[in-house]
Amino acid sequence: MAGQAGYNTRFISAHKAAMSDTSATSITPPANFIHQIIVRDLEQGKNGGRVHTRFPPEPNGYLHIGHAKSICLNFGTAQKFGGKCNLRFDDTNPEKENLEFVESIKASIKWLGFDWEDRLFYASDYFEQLHDYAVALIEQGKAYVCSLTPEQAREYRGTLTEPGRDSPDRERSIDANLELFRRMRAGEFPDGAYTLRAKIDMAAPNINMRDPVLYRIRHQEHHQTGGKWCIYPMYDYTHCISDALEQITHSLCTLEFEDHRPLYDWILEQLEVPAHPQQIEFARLNFNYTVMSKRKLKQLVDEKLVKGWNDPRMPTLEGLRRRGYTPASIRNLCDMVGVTKANSVVDVSMMEHCLREDLDRTAPRAMCVLRPLKVVLSNYPQAQVEQISLARHPKDPAMGERLVAFTQELYIDRSDFEEIPPAGYKRLIPGGEVRLRGAYVIRCDEVVKNNDGEVVELRCSCDLATLGANPEGRKVKGVIHWVSATHNVPVEVRLYDRLFNHENPDAAGGDYREHLNPDSLKILYGCCAELALGAAEPEDRFQFEREGYFCADRFDSKPGALVFNLTIGLRDSWAKMQNA
């Protein structure tokens, strides 16, 4: 505690100095309004100088890119202020939760680079205490057992412009409520027969305060507690008490929980809990060209419109990881977007820009021909295999070199040859010349076609004086990639595009599934890569020169059967917009 308090004192002192001295550069101002609040709290000595946050996912699906902002904010805030961050599963709905989701969430957080250390908790750890607190509310006359059906409860609740009506059970005696609640726990009633509700104000302007449900009956096995319980607490009731029991100082929530904050505070004010955390809301991370609803993502999975939660087209963190996104790019994205109180939609090109920036710096280069067209060099020795040394990364000599086999028979990409070229075409044409990347200049002398008139082979001549050089007076406009036809690695390549072809599938009219992109996945077989790629491990990332960034599939790619996913193309539309 003393060490942490000392760190906070130093931070505040440095912060004050930076604020009073505009020339100071050793400390930056708080990055966002939440950090400004925390700095003020530390200055005032709140929470004994502690900063303790938590990330509280519900294990009812895989985490998506929107959750990354909350992960980075909660864990990053704790790191910035020398505090702690818990991982707590708010597992109050066993009908929709399972261990697969629990494990995927833990893996995604670790992948992003964060560690909860020994602070892994479940709301179900507190089920007994939550039950006892509910009994205390009943004993205070602040909760009652209600027999209204869900449909009746909605009717009694009122509207935004009309107050609600009291449940017929609202004035039931404390003893009767205690007995009914005991019998609810004992399993004497079927699902939906009763609920436990807080007794607050059915005329409250905030509908969340109109006697909200605290407990409901669910005869359902729980992934942590088994069959021990048949009543389960509601999220709003559970969340604030769990925060208090863990002595969280700052409960950071997305903006949709702003209207729930009065209930959060009301529950804690009625109970003898060890702390009263401060709930602070921030805008969630939303993107165009996707959907972020867990219900809709689950629908895509269940209806087999995608190949699971980790399909590389999905906005889940596991899907992005499989596609080839890097943790650093997602953390950088969250930094760029920032933390505000206003909801907005982020252009997906910003996320793609962050990814390209990171991959441009870290991904080694390689050559892979996606749609092979055979080239035979008539003047190159038939049996010769020449090893050409190429840089693994043009901007990072520390990555070293790789050897690429050059032989008489090569493959180039079909798109790099045109018999009748369009205007401005700078690749290979009949009688024209191009340079092969890192190798020789070649000239197309003859075009070979099959009976259907399809080009199947090019016969070319090679200028043997042009290896790795461009002699004076020898100018060639085009440079294309290639691989040896006899010394290569066969690979399968999966070309991914955006899952939806509409900027806002939810608001485009009709069912959001009507806007699925039918070309979101194309699989290319028979692709050929340079031999160096034969050693690629799952999740290894490369820039296939002139094609884009690709990642070896973490599940399907194996030695001798390599599968690469297109992570992102080379063109950066977002960077272009910023520089326009």
C-alpha cells in the first residue's frame, strides 16, 4: 500500500508540475476525462490512494473489437496509476453461458497483452453473499416477491411518458416475502412463477428505478456452481455488489449503463458493503460495415452463415487474431480513438490503417504467386538453380536475408500479363520487358495458348547482365514478383473481404443478414510460394510482395499443407484521407 501511495504521490506531483510549467515534457496530462477524474480523486486522497478497476465480461459469447476498448481502458488505467485490474465474469445467466466462452475471453485478454495475475473472479463466487444481501433488503422492507408474469410486469411498468403501477404484491408483509424467497431458493416453484423486486418508486422518471427485478427463478445448471442454485441474481443487482466486495475504486462502464447508475448507487446505499465504487461511463467502440450485437453474432454462428466465432470475417477478437491482426495494432487503435462521452461510429479503415502500420514494420517479405502463369526462359540453362539473396525486410536489415531459387521455369501472376494492355499498363506484354523482383529483366517473345484460346505459357528471354542492377540506359517500367516453377511451396490462400457490403447493416432496411457480402471469402488453391515460406508456423505474418499482408492460419495451416489468410491489402485509404 505504501509503495502504491508513493507512486500516486509522484504521479500527482509530476502532473501538477506539468500543468504549471508549459515547458515540462517529463509527464503528459491525463489522456482522457476518466484519468482526469482519477487524478482529482488521488489529489483529494479518495480510496486511500488506490486505483482498482475491473473488466467484467458476461461469458455469453466471444469478445469482439468493441470490448477491446474496455479491456485497454480498464487494464491500461490500472497500469498507468500503479493500481490493479480484476477480471470478473458476470455469470448470472446460465442459459446463455458456457465454459467455451469463459476460456475464449481469457485467451483474448492474454493475447491483447494484459494479465489479471491472481485476480480472476466470478460473480457466482458471491452467490451466497448476494442472496444474503437480498434477504437484508427484504428485512428492511426494500424488496418483495412478485407474482406478475413478464408480460404483466411490462404492462405495469409504464412508459417513458406514463408512470408505472404498483404490483398487487408490493405491500406483502416482510415475513411472507422472506418465506416465499426461501421457497424460491428451495426450488419449490417453476421458472417464471415469482421474481424478487426492489421496492423503489413505480413513478420514477428513470424506468430502471421502477421496482427492478433482483432475482428470477431458473432451473438451470451453471458452469461454475452446477445445480446448487435455481434462483439467479440479475446483472444490475450483481454487478454493483461484486464491485463493492472486490473494493473496486472506479467502475468503468460503457455509455448504455449511464441510466443504470442511479440503481447501482441505490443498491449499495441500502446495504452494508465494504466499498462504494464510483461508476463512470464512456462511449463504446462502434465500427461501420459490421454488427456488434452478441445476439446477432451468435445468430451468424448458429445459422452457419460464418464458420464459427473465430471465423476471420467476424469482428470477434478471436476472429481478428485468426485473420492476422496484431495485438499492438488493436491497442494503438484504442489509443487513437480515445475515450469520450459521445457515441460515434469509427470508420473501419482506421482500424485497417493501424494494422498496416504495425505489419509494415514487423512483417517479413516473401513472394507468393496467387494465380500462376508459367514462364519459360529460353536462354537460361535448363538445369541451373541460382540462389538469389533478398532482404527479409527492406527497412530492417536486422531481419537478415532469405534465399530464393531462380530457375529456367518460373511462375508469375496472371494479372501481370496482358496481350492487349489497357492504357498505363506497366507489366508484361508481348514483346515487352519487365524486371523480376530482385532478379533479371525478361522479355516476352512468344505466347502459348490452349485449344480454348487461354494463355497457358509465356516463352521469354532473360537479360543475364541485369541481375540486381539497372545499367545506365537500361530502363524498365515494371517490376513483378515471381517464384520458381520447380522450387516452391504449394499453399492454399483464403482471400477475405468485409463480411457486410453495407456501411450500416443494422439501419440499411430489412434484415441485417440481407446485407452479407457474398464475396467475403474466396479460396485459391494451387498458389505457389517461395521455399522460405515452407517453415511458416501458425500465426506467422508476412507481406506477400505486391499482394498484401497474409497470416498462416492458426488452426488449419500445417507443415506440408500451408494455409494463408489475407489479413489486409496494401492500400491504406484512411491514411490517404488524412493526408488529403
